[in-house]
Amino acid sequence: MVAIKGGSALEKRLSELAAQVSKPANLSVGFMEGATEADGTSVPLVAALNEFGGDKRPPRPFFRNMVADKSPAWGDAIAGLLAANNYDATQTMEQMGAGIDGQLKQAIVDFNSVPLSPKTIAAKGFDKQLVNSGVMLASTSFKVE
């Protein structure tokens, strides 16, 4: 907490805060371009096919469900982090990115909805959804620009 007394002190502090906040930072969380499976298959494509389904694959909306569940708390978290970080948007978004990335990883691990087909279970050797090689889970990431 910063104590400010007097008009000129307030004006100076507001100017300092404005300078910090005027440096925007954009956060992206998910599966970044260039991430690939061992065979060269695009991880963002695999994630999208899991999320939205395709051909004979039902949708498994792990990402949308995570956003719907967790995003209501993100605004308050950003506000608290901005204050704690002296309104440094880049530092705040780095911290939020790490947190949201963790939430996304947990959403993949916890997802349990449309059961896998017996054929898929036989091919994989287990019935855990969204997990095959572990590459998609390991490929979640974030970047701040």
C-alpha cells in the first residue's frame, strides 16, 4: 500500500501508474504453432480435433469447459496481480499465463466425458480420454507479447 498526501504527490503517483499501465501485454494460452507429435502431426490440430470432434471422433470440449469454469475468476486475479506487481502488465500476464496454463493442463488430465470406443481402448491399451502419448498435455504453453 502506498500512502499519498497532497495534490502534487497524487499527480506524480498517478503519472507513474499511467506509465506502467500504458505498456500493454497480450497473453496467449494454449497450443502454440510449431508444436508437433513425434511423427510430425501438429499438436494444435490434434487439440482442435479433440476439442471440436471430427469424422468419427466426438467433441471432447476440455478447453471450452476450462474457460467457462475458470474465467470468471481471472478478472479479479489480474486486478490483484496488477496491484501486487506495481501495475506491471507484463509481469502480471506472465503470472496469469502460468496459472491458466496449469488450469488447462489440469482440464486435460481431469476430462471425462464421452467414453472412448472399444476399438480405441484396444489400440491405446487404456481408456483415459485426451491422453495417448502425453505430447498434447506436455505441449500446452503460454506467451506474453
